[in-house]
Amino acid sequence: IRYNLYIKYEDNSVYCLVPADITTGRLKVNGLKSFIQTNSVKLNLPKGNYTVGVAAIDQAYASSAFATLKLIYDPTGLQDQILDVVKVKAVNNTVLIENNLDNNLSFDIFAVDGRLINSNTVNANSTTYVPIHYKGVYLVKLNDGKRTRVEKVIIN
């Protein structure tokens, strides 16, 4: 089994790996060998709303209908430039969060296994030091109520 893929962008433009009817999955050409032969594919898409469809293709080039899903891709969702004035870094056994915004900022610190280590608020135009008791890699999620940013820190 191999796979065909289509991507429909919010302006209704469609990219199809192998030309096919996106309603039925029926191939418009035969004999092509450009099908996906693994269970994953990496795409470089611009920010936007998409419909993504995948169809199975057998050895006789018969295709299933496309299984579809809606996808909102926002590559800047984790790293908003407006929050770039907030500094996050490891200092000794602490995470330093320097809030240079004119409003309060909430933060969550997670271990890489997903455990919440600390959750609190940094006041506007102030700095806080959050003690971390174990060496390792941590994720710091910042949120000003409108935007979110995630930073990685390493405690040595």
C-alpha cells in the first residue's frame, strides 16, 4: 500500500501529490511512482487554514477515498515577537524571567516529561527568580493574556 496526499489551502488552491479527484480519490493519471511509501511526510507550509487528505493506493493503482482533516497551522504560535522583550534564562539553580512589558505575565515551567514544576505571575517591568531543584531541561511557557511563547532552559 502506498499513499496519495492532497492539501487544500484556505484560498481553495489545491496541491495533490499525484493528480486525483479529491472527492472520490480516483487517480487522474496511472503509472506514476510518486506516491508516499512511508507513514509520515514532512511539509513546509505557510501559516494558514488547510484541509489535508490521505488516500491509500494499491498495487493496481486503485485508490480509496481521501480521509481528511482540518488543520490550522500557525508556526508563530509558540514564539510571538511581541513577547521577545521578555528574557528567560538559567542562572545558577534558578530560572530568571525578566518581564519588560507594561502588563503582568503568567508563566508555567514544565519538565520535559510534561510535569508542571511551577506556575506563577511576573509583575509588569519586574524580574523573578524561580528556584529549580534538579538539573535538566525545562520548558517555560509565557502568557500575557493574548500571546504565548515557549522557551527552553537548561539547569546545569
